[in-house]
Amino acid sequence: MNSQYQHLPAERIARWAFLLLIALTVVVFGAFYLIGFSRPYADDPNFTAPLLTDVLLVFVFVLLLAAVAAMGWGMVRAWRRRDRQAADNGVPAKRIAWGVAAGTGALLVVTFLLGSSTPIWVNGNEYTDVFWLKVANMFVWSSVILMIAAALAVGFYSLKIRNKNNV
């Protein structure tokens, strides 16, 4: 084997994995919307039954399992390295990890408690299960808040870099 491929940098592997994930997502969602999307539902022709719904659901489920597996692997790896890396180059990695975990947990609890339990109509039927309505609302609002926080962090960091380079 060629020695140049024996040890790829993590950034390169992550970039290729990210590009592969984007390509797969575009293909699956494109096929979902372009192949048999407007097929009428057999029991009620007012609704549609897209042909590739099962493919889309399996794809999303596999992505969820991969994300949970990656998270678990990262947690186990961090747990094993916890004593050796109290502070890496002056960065308190252990405190940051615990802070992120506690903040995420608190965000999930708060958005669950504040989540709406108002019944909704799904495929002509009223859905009234309070717990699952609150869970769905929790994930939606937590995702929105975390995406806004990530965008603000990127913007703040970009401004910091720009100001540092102008000085």
C-alpha cells in the first residue's frame, strides 16, 4: 500500500465523510420528491403516499443510529482520556465538556417543560398524546436554539479574527 494513504489527517477524513453525507442526503431526498411523490393514498385519495417513504425513513434512522454511535464513541474516548487531559494548552477541556453536557441537558429540560401540548391534526386525526407532543416540541426548539447559538458563535469568532488581523 502507498505510504501516503496510511495516515490521513482527521480533517481530510472528516471532509470526505461530510461530502459523502451531503451527496447521499441529496440523492435520497431528491429521489423521494422526484419518484412517485404525488401517488394517491389508497384509503383516501385526498392524501398522498410517496413511493419512497420507507427508503427515506430507513435513511434517517440509519443516520440517527450513526450519530448516536459516534456520540457514544466520543463519550467513551473522552472518559478514558479524562485524567490525562485536565487542561490541554491551557484550555480546561474537562470543564468545557461538563459545561456543554450540563447546558445541553438543561436546554432539553427547559424546552420540554415550556413545550406546547396543544393537540394537532395529523392525517385527519387529532393527536393528543401530551408527552410526545412535548418531546417533539422540545427537539424542534432545542435544535433551533442550538443552530442559532452555532451561527452566533461562528459570527463572533469571525469578527474576532477579523479585528485581530486589522490591529
